[in-house]
Amino acid sequence: MPILRALARITSSGTLIPVLDGLRFVAIFSVVFYHLAESLRAKSPFVSRQTARESWLFAVLDKGNCGVELFFIISGFILALPFVQHYLAGRQPVVLSKYYRRRVTRLVPPYLCNLAVAFVIQIATGHGTASSLWPHLLASAGYVHNVAYGGMSLINGVAWSLEVEVQFYVLAPLMARVFAIRKAALRRGLLASAVVILAAVKSAALAAGFQSDFWHGTIAWHLDLFLAGFLLADLYVSDWRRASAGAWHWDVVGVLGWAGVLAVQFHPSAAAWSALPAMVAYAGTFRGKLLNRLFSNPWCVTIGGMCYTIYLYHFFIIAGMAHATFGIPAGAGFAGNFLLQAALICPPVIAISAVLFLLFEKPFMKPGALRAPQPATGTA
């Protein structure tokens, strides 16, 4: 379809793994539904906090912030992939200057555009003045708001996870040295052990009542998730690409994994272990017959490919739409009101994000997008 071709994501390698964008689709709409549910509980005249608390649907949607963790695993997978291909499949080594340049040219311009838009919105809606928000804008633009202020950005609250991602981008080439270990059992054992140990430390800290916005906004707190992506990339390059896909038993494994991802969210110390069921879910999705087909649906792939733009703008779109739609009643229960609002708000979230994607993100997906044009050579 022309619209899907126009919105298709451009990869640096030119190779697209459709199921990966399908996973992005699930991650981004977990976050979108989470913020929509929270906004509905806080602002709808037809949904009281008590009504929301009594709703099983709200209980599920309220765990949708785990979508960020799903993104971290995907980032670990994607960043590890070229290093795994070099060490384990004999591909060309990763040139670090190109690696870092690609991260900057691909991700920073859309982010700065978003911060400029968000800065204006925050001032226009009375959430601060230019003088009071200016330092926060600078800190956010430098990906150091959490370090400087110990909390989420006042310009765009969801940017905290991008600061964590940047910390990972810097460290990933060093961490990828693990793939130089030739023995698969030792290499994977080290990665799996690191995931388990880091998750155990988080779980123990949460069980002891540890809470820190600062540490939550650092790579240290989320390292197990990125390493889970490393381990999945190892399996993908070494085993999954050579073995036949589409086995039904992997669908069962995947469904159990996805159920586990949700189940652990209902207790903080258990949620610290989310990397483990998520790895099972991802493995089942990659290898399963039905799940792979489902997650590779062209619409899911296309929308998932726009997840960066959707993530940056969805909260503002929801807030803007809420003024027009939250006054439309759908009974006294949470579920009916949420389903109505999702039907009214999600299409504009996708449509507006698609336009913003074409304007501010896709142009920077092309390798060398910010490179100065080379002078023409040759004879006339």
C-alpha cells in the first residue's frame, strides 16, 4: 500500500527485521494505553479514582509502563547485532566513528525538534515560563536532566528513558567485547548470569523499600534489560537464523512469556525480574509460527517503525485531545470510557505522529543525512 511504503522505516543496514518493529508496536502502545488510562482516571468527569481502582482493565493498563523496559531490550538487541555479526559471523568490524555518528544523526535531530515543540507547549499551557524552563530545556537537550535535577524532564517527561538509552549507546561497544568470547556456552552463560544477578539486586533493593528517581534514570538500574537484548542477539545470529522458524511449540512458549511479562508487574520486587519472561516472550515471537506472523503484520510493522515519534509526542496529543473527548460519556465504568477514548484518541495519535514522523524523523534515517554534500567530480 502506498501509505505503508511512504511511512516505511529506513535502516542503516538496509535490512529490516519485521518482527522487531512488531515488538516495538506492542511496546509503544503499552505506553500509550498506560498514559491514556492515567489521564482518564485523573481528568475524566465520568471516571472516579475509586472506579478505576475497581476495574480489572485499569489494573492491567496501569502496568503498561513496562513498555519502556521492552524498548530497552529491543535497543540491546539492535545495538548488539552488528557486533555479534562481526565476532560470530565474520562480518566487517564496527567502525566506532560511524557507529556514534549514526546514533547522533539518526536520533538527536528529531529529539531536539520535539524539545522545541514541547518547550512552547509547556509555556503556552501555563506549566512554566521561558526563564524557568530554559535551564531544563538545556539539560534535556544534553541528555543530562536526570543527572542535573535528579528527576524527569519538565519539558517532556518521557525523555528520561532517552537519557538512559544514550548512556547505553556510549557503553555498548565496550560491553560488546563479550562477543569476542568464542565458546558459546561461556559467552551466553556470562550474559545470562549478569541478567540474573542485576535483576536480583534490583529485586532485593525494591523489597527493602529502595526508591530513587535518580538511579531509576540511569543505565545502572536498567542494565539487565539491555543485556537481555545482547543475549537475544547472540541467539538470533548464531542459532535462529540458521534454524527453521515457524514451530507451533514456540507460539506456546511466547504466549507464556507474554503472560509472565504482565504477571510480574503486579509486585514491584517481582517486576525487577521482567527481563526473564520478556526474553521468553521475544524468543517465542521470533520463532513461533503464529506469533511471528502476527507481529510481522505490515500495519504493526509500519506503526512500530514510527515508535520514536509516537513516544515523543503521544502524551501531548492525548492531553490536547482530552479537552475535546473526555466530556463524552460512556457509562459510569472505567472500561467503557477507556474503550471510547481509545477509539477517539488513538487514531489521531497515529495520524499526527505519522505526519511528524515524515517531517522530523524519517529524513534523518538516511545514512549521511546531515553530511555536507560532496562537490561533483568528473568532466562535463
